Amino acid sequence: MDIYILLYLFLIAGPLSTLIHEAGHLVGASLLKADQITLSFGSGRKMYSINMNKVHIFFQPSLFISGATMSERNRPYNSVEVAFISLCGPLCNILFFTIFTVLYQYFTNDYLFLLIFLNGWFAIINIIPFKVKEKESDGYIVMKQLFKKKF
């Protein structure tokens, strides 16, 4: 593997795909009129933050495949709303998977292919219902909210 592709994967494509996924949750929460939305991008201690009205975005040093979006509203979300917000992350990855696939038809290169691959992978992995310790996938949250059963 070319060193430039590897650097691109870890420094650009991975973080961008994570940001796309978390931005999907942010959009979903915004559509449901969240009073406050916090997007945490990366892991570790806070390095940089952006505050815009109800939206707070925190950047941590380790950016690759790590992020979380939390939202709050005075009137609690119902089960369907929680499921909708959870689905918005993978749906955003599917949207960008499609956009990058169309662009790839005109601008064929390995860098764009990695964006296609990662966004497709994020969408598929996150839509599958699974739980590892206390970490729940978006698919798991959707199933739990819609069927109100403990998996």
C-alpha cells in the first residue's frame, strides 16, 4: 500500500467519514428541534471547540473513527424520534456513499474509492444491531426503541 494512501486514510478519509456520520445525527436532532446538540469528534481531551447557538462541536486529538453526538430537548424524545436520530447517521453515510460513487465515475482514483468504501462500511456496520459492553450501534438503538425489548 502506498504511504500516501495510508496517510490519506488515517488523516483525511477516516475522520471525514466519521464526521459525515456524526453530522447525520446532528441534522436529525436539528430537524426534531433539539434544544442542545453536542458533537464530539475524536477521543482524548478537548483540543478545540466550536459553539454555534444550540450546537457545540468538540475536537479531540485522535480523530480516526471516533465520534459521538448527543442531543437534548426540554420535551423528551419519543421512541420514534430517538430511532429517527439514530438512523440519520447511517443514512448520511449512504447519501455520501452515493455522491462519492457518482463522482468516481468521472474522477476515478484511489482516494475517492476509499471515501466510497469507508462511507459504505460505516453505513453497514452502524445499521447492524449489536452491543459491545455499553456501546450500542445505531441499528441496536433503533431496534430497542421501536420494539421496546432488551436485546
